[in-house]
Amino acid sequence: MRVMLPALFLSVAGLAQAGILINSPAWVVALQCDGYQQCYASSNGSYTGNLSGARRFTDPAQAERFVRSFTSSIRDKSPQIQQITEPVCVQPDANSKAHENGKPC
């Protein structure tokens, strides 16, 4: 029985620290790149063919400042700021009702 108690304690402790998975907005810069079905800016001078490598921003103003810093070769790829949603794990506070809208993570 003593072996079971530490395992039970760790399990309960893990549940107490569990977060909530919510959809959160983010902004990326889509580009038109030859030979790519999808293309996104990853820095002010480079790009990637998949969304996972795209640089993300928490608001469109940050994305706009990023676009203004582009080198001419990236600027020529018709940059467009796009809003996406991504799952994010957050720790709800005691007064939060986030558990009603999200999933455990």
C-alpha cells in the first residue's frame, strides 16, 4: 500500500496543475511564393512553406510593424496579415470560468 500512496499523490498533484486548452487568436504574414502552396514570413528576410514555421504575433499592430521591416525580396511577395486561431494551454485562476469553454490540457 505504501507504493500506491506516492503514485496517487503525484496523480492528484498533476490534476491540480492541469490547464485549460482554449483557442487563442494570433496573426501571421502570408506571402505569395513561387513553388509553394502556402508561404509565410518567418523573419524579415526569410519565409517558410508551412504555418508551423511562421512568425506569430499577439496583435495585428505587431504584425504590421514586422511587415514594414521586410527586406525588398520579401516585400515583393505580396505580404498579407492573416488572423489564425491556435490552441493554447492556460492555467485558469480561481475565479476563472475558462473551464466552461475549454478542454483540459
